[in-house]
Amino acid sequence: MKAVSYILISLLLVSCTSNTIYKKPKNLIPKDSMVALLTDMYIASSAKNQKNKFLKREKNYVFLVYEKYKIDSTRFDISNTYYTSKIEEYTEILKKVKSNIDSLEVLYREENLIQDSLKGLTKKSRIKKDSVRKEEIELREIPERLIEEKEEMLNKKALDVKKR
């Protein structure tokens, strides 16, 4: 009975070995290119949930990433499968991808802040220009009002003189 249990345990241990490590393919995408490719793939796949300027969500941008890197989906799938079989390497690649996406997010947030502040400055300058224009108009109106008031006074005096 002990021999049978030892055989079963040894078979169990032998059968639990990992067979998911694949051989390195001939046309493997290099790690640095894979990082850039995955960065663009994640951005492209997340962009398909955003509406375009025509308020439609019909665009799939993943094929544009394939065109950019001059690869096809099979080569990407083979390389991705190979890298996912090596957990440490794939984790390292994904960490670089995450840092790339985070740095892009920071960059675009800063650009948006700059654009918003520029829009705010133009609004403030427009408000200042409007207030200056109003003051100029008011300053122009004051002499005109004074002239009109003086003309009215002179007309009244002229009428008074004529009446006498």
C-alpha cells in the first residue's frame, strides 16, 4: 500500500509541472518594442469606448497600432503568448507599460491645464477689454452729455431772451 501511495504522489508531482513555457518564436517582437506596442494597444483599446467628434463609437483603433509597428495580429499573438508564459518578463513589461501610460497621463493633464489656463487668460483679457471699452464709451458719453446739456441750457436761455 505504501508503494502505491508513493507512486501516486510521484505521478501527481510529475503531472503538475508547468507545460506553459513556450519555445522562443522566430519572429518574436523585442521587449522594448513590445512595451511600446502594448502601451499603444491599451490606449487604442480604451479609446474605442470614447465618442468621436461625430458622437459615434464605431472606430476600432487596434489595427492602426498594427500598421504603426508593421506587424500583423498573428505575430503579436505569438509574441504575447510567449511573453505571458514567462511571468517575470511579462510582469516587467507590464510595469514599463503602466509607467508609460502614467507618464502620458501626466503629460496630457499638464497640457490640458495649460490650455485651460490659456482659455482663462483669454476670457480674463476679454473681460478686461470689455471693461476698458465700457469705460471708454462712458468717457465718450460724458462729454457728449455735457455738450447736450449745455446746448439745452443755451436753447432755454435763447428762448428766455426771445420771450423778453
